[in-house]
Amino acid sequence: MNNLKSSIFTFFLITLSISLVACNPGDETAAGEDGNFYDGGDIEMLVPFGAGGGTDVFARFISPYLSDYTEGNPTVQVLNVPGGESITGTNEYANMKEANGLNVLTSSASTHTPFLLSQSAVQYDLNEMEPIIGFPTGGVVYSTPEIANGIQNTPESLIYAGISATGLDLVTLLSFEVLGLDVQANMGYEGRGPSRVAFEQGESNIDYQTTSAYNSSVEPLIDQGIAEPLYSFGQLEGGELVRDPAFPDLPTLKEFYEDLYGEEPSGVAWDAYKTFVTSSFTIQKVVWTHGDAPDQAKEELEAGAESMIAEPSFMEEGEEVLGGYEPYIGEGLNDSISEMLNVPSEVTDWVTQFLEEQHGVTVE
């Protein structure tokens, strides 16, 4: 009788263990009946910005595609956690979301820059996350025709209307430093739209806009003789700054510098520019999962992303959101992320000092 009780108890324990393993979504054996990790499951896509912003629009565009092309067709649900210029939500993702493959994060340049500058509020480590897919964008610096035709010898001071020196404006400010331009930067504008209006109203005379805004709002100003392009930020490929595919006829900052000075740019300001143009434009938006998420989950997400961008309608319908840029996946993505994250301390130390001395911004 005792042997029978022992056998029944042993059978119960084995059955319970099997049930617990099958119900645990964080375990790599948690695949569906046909072997897919995401069969019948949902994925939460955390967006560390408010609803309606650029990153939110981007996430809501790609989420149904990622659902359709990931094995098991998981529902991808967007969760907005705004605050701290994306630091709040990204901290939450790193500290509170389980590494079970059921959570992903969508980051933007405003997420990457504070991490690279080691801001004290940052509790996340991008080195501990796994990139699934990355998306570039571009931008163009423009001025008035009068200034553009004599950029080195303009008698009037250059005035720039920006948002935040530690955001996307950092790349623009670094480009001015590389060129040796004396620019008065007035920060605090609420967005690139208001900054462009400031240019139109004469409050500023040098500005930049990202690709979509430049095409829709600045090109008409060029046609009217109000504005003139100077250079594109370019895209970093294999450590080299190349022309932006959206602006093949515009010189990069490197080419613009060479036209002015007859030599290639060099020095710590140039190194800093290449670092932050990568994190802000070449890889502006990234979908990540936890680095210690189940391997099967990461593999299926990566395969889903690859299938997603191979679908012609994805790029066609996303023309306005994606700007026509080819996404980064696989080895190309990993190389670009590695280039973005492996920044010498002397570069970030110099940027921190540059922001404090030249723009009165203390990185804390």
C-alpha cells in the first residue's frame, strides 16, 4: 500500500512539473503545438514616448506587420510609457519587464544619446539588449541663400533655433563645431516645426529638418528663394560618412568641410559627430528585446522582421513613416549597433565638456 501511495505521489509531482514548465512563457520550451514560440501569445511593445509622436506612429505602423510575419502571429500591442525624454519608459523596460520574449522596446535617438552620455537618470544598458531591427532617417542643414553663398565670411551672426542640446540638436551643434562656425544656439523650441517657423520669420537663419519635414516643408522655401541647402548629415557605413540616399545630390558634412578647407575633417569633434550621427540618424529607431530572452523567441522575432521588410507593401505603405530608407537587420544591424555603442570615453568626455562650456548644459 505504501509503495502504491509513493508511486501516485511521484506521478503527481512529475505531472505538476510538466504543467508548470508548459505554462511558463519565459522558458524556451514554451512553444505552441506546432513548435512556434509565439503560438497564441501576445507581445507588448513598449514605446517610451507619448501617443501621437514620431516613435509612437512608427511603432503602430510596424506592429501589425511584425504580428503578421512572426511565426505564430502574436498580437503586438503598443504600450506608451512617456516621461524623461524616453528615459522613464526605457528604465521600466529594463528593470520591470520580464525577459521572457513577450516584451520588446522601441527606442529612438532620444533614448540612445542619454545612454552614450552616461546621464545619471539612465538605469538601462543597451549593451544588454538584443536588437531585432533598426531604421535610419536623415536630415539637411539649410540657411538663407545669402549666408549659403558666403558661409565662411558672413558678416551677420548665425542664429539657430533648437529644442534640446542633448537631443537630436546635438548632431547639428557638433556639425557647426566641426565646421568652425560661430552660431548662437537658442534652445527651448517645442519641435522642429516651430524651429522651421522661426527660420521663416527671421528669428533664426540656419536650421535643419529631418527627411520627411525637409521634403514637405523646406523644399517649397527653396523654390521661393527663401532657403538654400548646405549639407546633409549623411549616413555612417563601415566607419565612413556617405551620402544620404534620400539626398544623393547634396554633399555630406565631410564633403562640405572639404569644399571649404581643402582637406578632410579630423579631431575629436569630428569623431564625436560620427558617433552621434550614427545613434541619431543612421540607427535612429531600434526594436529591441532583452538579451537574456529565450533564444527561440529572439530567432523568431528576427525572422519575422526579415520577412516583414521583404514584403513590398511594407515599404510602399510606410513611405511617409519610414522615409524610404532601407532597414537594418542581421549582421548589418549588429555592426551598426556595435559602432554606435563602442564609443571611446575621451569622445563622450569631450562632448560633455563641449555642452557645458559652449552651450551651458550640464550632463548629469
